[in-house]
Amino acid sequence: MTDTLATEGRRERKKRETRARILRVAQEEFTRRGFESTTVETIAERADISKPTLFNYFPSKLGLLQALLPAVDERFAEAIEATARDAVSTGERLHNFFSYVASMTEVTPQLTRSLLLQSLQVYQGTDAVTGAADPRRFPATRSALLALIDAGILRGEIRTDHSPDQLAEHLTGIYVHQLMTWLINPDYAIKEEMAAAAAFLGTALSPTASG
């Protein structure tokens, strides 16, 4: 019995490692070549598996892209949480997060564009501009923004005439709106616009704004 359990444990661990390796390679290839130009054959070869084995884990190349969506959401959430490690104001935390999001469009433009397009298709029925109508869109990011709001309220830096949930919803809507505008218009100056949005939010969320 013990040997059987150990064998099953190794098998499951190997499956997890293989899945993670496939996703890592897919993300690298989508970043380098773009989604359309990347082939399943290339991903399988670089992941050191056969094409049929890849399809045992993911039904298609599109399935690979969809599987990367939660990872990007978590990365954005981690970026928000990382701003809490510095002794800075809530406004500065917002600025740092918005700057990070803008940098993603510069560092990995093809992957970011493909993931945003896919998020629109996965969560059909949402507002294609703000994306704020569906709480499933970027849930980890929204949760991290809510924590940022709560921390700001405790520090006396965030207005309290609206609920934290409402403020987090507005925050999420604004940052997603910036991303979607960039998606529609490649010439959109997202770095400058993100900085302007963060500055606006820093003022709009302050306690003095409610007076």
C-alpha cells in the first residue's frame, strides 16, 4: 500500500511539473513570437514532450493561453501587495502599481495583448471597455486592490463616504479601462495615461475629496 501511494505521489508530482513546464515554455514563446506565430509543435519540442502528450494537458493552443490568464492576474495582485512593503502613502502605492501595469505593455506587448483579448472572450457579456461588470475578471487583482483600500482607510488616507467594495470596483474599472484602451489603440500613451490615472485616483480617493 505504501509503495502504491508513493508511486501515485511521484506520478502526480511529475504531472504537475510537466504542466508547469508546458505553461512556462508557452508563455516564453507567446512573449517572443506572439500567439498567432507560435506553434504547438514548437512548444512541445521545447518542453521536451510529444505533441499528443501536450494535448493530454491542454486541448489546444488557445487552451494554453486561457490557462495563463490566472497567472497574470496573480502577478498583478502580487505587484499590488509588493507596494505594501515600502513605507509609502496609498497614493504612491497606486502610482507604483499603475506604473507596473504600464511596464507590462512595454516589456511583453504581444503576450499582454493576446491575454487581454482572450479575457474578453472568456468573460463574455462584460463591458468591453471597463471590464468592471464581471467580478470574475482579474479577481486576484481586485482583491488586492480592496486590501489596499482597507489599509488606506486605516491610515486615514482614503475617504469613507463610500464602501471599500465600491472604491475597489472603481479602481479596477479605471485600470482595466486603461488596458483596454491600449488594446484598441496601439499608439495609446499608456505609461503617461496610467500615471495620470494614478494621480487622479490619489486625489479622488483622499478624505478631503469627500468634503
